[in-house]
Amino acid sequence: MSTLTVHTIALATKVCPKAPPGAIQPTNQIEGYVLWGVGILFGISVIVAIGAIIAGRVFGMPHASKVGVISVVVVFICAVAYLVLPGMVNGILGNGCI
């Protein structure tokens, strides 16, 4: 390994990106809005899926009931992925420093 490569690697390990001054507050606010929005969408999705199941049973539409059951399963899979994937990305990227 050449000396230039060693110095380049040493310099690259010192790079640690930071948000510009004053960007933390709006970023946290936007993140909060997104988290609340996603939570509300999960709730609405479960209510609509349960409504499809009930409507399918009441009105004798088996396809609506099947779609409702599939929708509930998909919403729960998405909720689990929503909780697991950020941890996976954080594990891959580390603390943000290159």
C-alpha cells in the first residue's frame, strides 16, 4: 500500500458530516410530522382493512373479505419493517462518520 493511500484513508476516517447551524430544530420538527403522519396512516389502514372484512361478510362479498385480510397482514408487515429497517440502516452506516 502506498504512502498516499495510507494518508488518504487516514484523512477519510476523520470526515464526519454535520448538519449546518440552525438546521436541527426544523429537521426534528419535520421528522416529528412524518412520524405522526405514518402512524396515522397505519391506523387508518387497519381501520379500512377491518371495514373491508366486515363489509365483505355482511354483504356476502368474499373477495372484499380476502382483500381486507391481506391488507391487515400487509399493514402489520409494513409496521414491523418500519421498526426494523432504521436499525439495520443505522447498523450499516454506523455513527455517520466515513
